[in-house]
Amino acid sequence: MIRVYQQETLDIFPLAQDVIKDSFSLMAQDQGHITLQKSSYNPLRQQYNAAVILDDIASKNDKDIEYKLCLVNVDIYAQNMNFIFGLANPIRKTAIVSTYRLNGDNTRERISKEIVHEIGHLFGLVHCANNKCIMHFSNTVKDTDEKEQTFCQDCRSKIE
Ligand SMILES: [Zn+2]
Ligand SMILES: [Zn+2]
């Protein structure tokens, strides 16, 4: 089971639920809306620190026991990256996906792919060299559009 939290400005639990069921045969539980903590905002970068949001979500109910997914629609960053689409911490069993840079023609498809990618990390997968594989690293939305919404055989075999 994966607990799904979303920013109050989003309403995409049904999408997350479908993706989680289709790709992992897991149930999703709607944990409702969350408000981002002020401390996650970096005024110099005018972006939100994904690690801070992730930490906050990871500390919520059933700390480190249940898998958790947080969906936000603000611009997020991590360490030396200009921006990221998502972040996952397998030890804390928590992932975050931002829809901010996924808007456009294939928004729902892109969000679905990024959700599968980050949950893949939660299950221990690392980045894959196969650019069609969902675990391939996306630097741009073009990369996201080019990959399939599925794992290559190699990655799939590691999570089954
Ligand atoms: Zn990744
Ligand atoms: Zn792969």
C-alpha cells in the first residue's frame, strides 16, 4: 500500500491510484491535502527544496513503515540540480513528484511516468541506461516523453 499526499492545489489522487495499481499492483490510500512548510521554500532560488518536503512527509503517520508519495505543483530542486521532476528516499520509503515542469501536451502521461519512476527508486531501482525504460533519468520533459511508461526487462526483474 502507498499513502498518497498532495498539495492543496492539486486533485490528482485518482491518477496516482491508477498508476500505482497498473504498474505495481498496489493499493493507494488518499491521505488528503497538505500545505507546504515555509521552511521548504528557498527565496534565493525561488524554488522549493524537495528534500525538506520529503522529510516532512516521511515523518507523518506510520513513520518509515508505509510507502508514501507526495505530489506537489511547485518548482522543486535538490542539491546541485537546477530543478528536478521528483525525488525518492528508499530508506524513508518516501517519494515526491512535482507536476510544475510537466505541464503541456502530455501532462497526465508525464505525471504518470514520473510517479512510476520515483516509486521504482523506492523499490531499490537505480537509473537505467536504456532510454526507453521508465528508470532512465529525465533531464528534460523530452526525455520523459521519449521513455515508455514501463520498466525494461532488466529493471522489471529486479522488483519482482
Ligand atoms: Zn530517478
Ligand atoms: Zn531499465
